[in-house]
Amino acid sequence: MQFLTVLRFMNIGAFLFALLARVVWPHPVTIPALPLVPAPFFDAIAGVVFTTLLIWCIRPVRAFPADRELIEDIGGWLALSLVTLGVSSMTGPPWELVWTTISFISLCLVYMKIQYHPRRSPWMRSPFSVLLAWMSTMLLILPFRILSDFQFTSLFGLSEHQWSTVALILAIIGGLLFIVIHSDWVFGLVLVWYLIGLFFNERLGFLQQIVTGLGIVCALLVCYYIFYKRQRFFRQHSSKSSST
């Protein structure tokens, strides 16, 4: 129990550091007008990220043995992810990419521990689905920001517009595969929100608009299917439990 208490205080401290670094101590950055940078309203997702993480960190777990086991299994990986996320907000490129990558890898370990925990609650993964999707968009944008800062207009014979199109297609395909493999409709909703932000950023070419629109439709359909399948499973499980 003492180890669990230490972990919970460590997670809360790391959360507060990440929040303050994002809101109070951010490194001043001028974001260039890149095709993969969404419209400003996409930043509202940060409020969802920190709200759900706060609830996860402070919720009572004394009466839930499975949740206590999960927190102990995660160990210090969540704190490491949040601390490095905060450091990335305080540093500029290119170090921002390094710290964000470390945070992302740590978060992936947390996500996988939750995903394969035998007795996790259904909602335990949701805050990290939102955070993982949000950080995925950051890692998608950061390399293009750094290249723009160093005045790169082409790479390997491809223009910035062509690279953006390739990255957008790969991101949508990868996101859809992630949603299907992990049955994570929450991740999918954040992906949809990002693509909507792209569609309205007024910087996409015609082909990119088509790709983005198709991505929104496909992600919504996949999310609906997974959500419907999960709800049907829960209804069947509850009906069997009540009948017995």
C-alpha cells in the first residue's frame, strides 16, 4: 500500500508539472502555416487530455483491487511520460522532438500495460487513448516544423506539399489500423477531431482535402462499428449474468 501511495503522489506531481509546463512555462513558438497543422480549435483537445488525466490520477482506488494492481504494474512509466512531455513544452526545436519522442515511447508502454491487464476496468484506458492520439498528432507535425525552421523546402526530391500528402495518407492508414487492432474508438474520435481541424485550416490542396475527407468518414465508420460491437457485447454479458 505504501508503494501504491508513492506512485500516486508521483503521478500527481508529474501531472502538475506537465500542466504548468504547458500552460505557464511554455517555450514561445511561432507555428508556421503548414498543411498538417490543424485549425486553432483543435487545441481544445488539450483540455480533454488534462481533465481526463487528472480524474485518473486522483480517483479513489481503495475499493478496486484491479485498479491498484494496474497502477503498480505501470510503475513510474506514466510519471516519466508526463515529465518529459512537460520538458518538451519548455524547450524549442529540435530538442522538443527528442523529449516528445521519449514521452511518446513511455506512454506506449503505459498503454500496452493497460491494454493487456487481465482485470482492468473498461474506462481505465480512455484517458491514455486521448493522450496517445494527441501526442501522435504532435509527432506528425514536429518534423515538418523543424524542417520549416531550417528553411528546408524539399527533401529527397519531394516538395513540402508532396511530403505532407504522403505523411497524411500514412497517418490515416496507421490510425485506422490502430483503432481496429486495439478496438479503441476513443483514439478514433481524437483522430477525427484532428482531421476536421486539418480540413478547416485553409492550407490543404485539393488532393489533401479529398484524403482528409475520406479519412474522416472511414474513422467515423470504424469508431461506430467498434462502439456498437462493444455495447452489444456488454449487453449480452449483463443479460447472461442476470439470468444466472
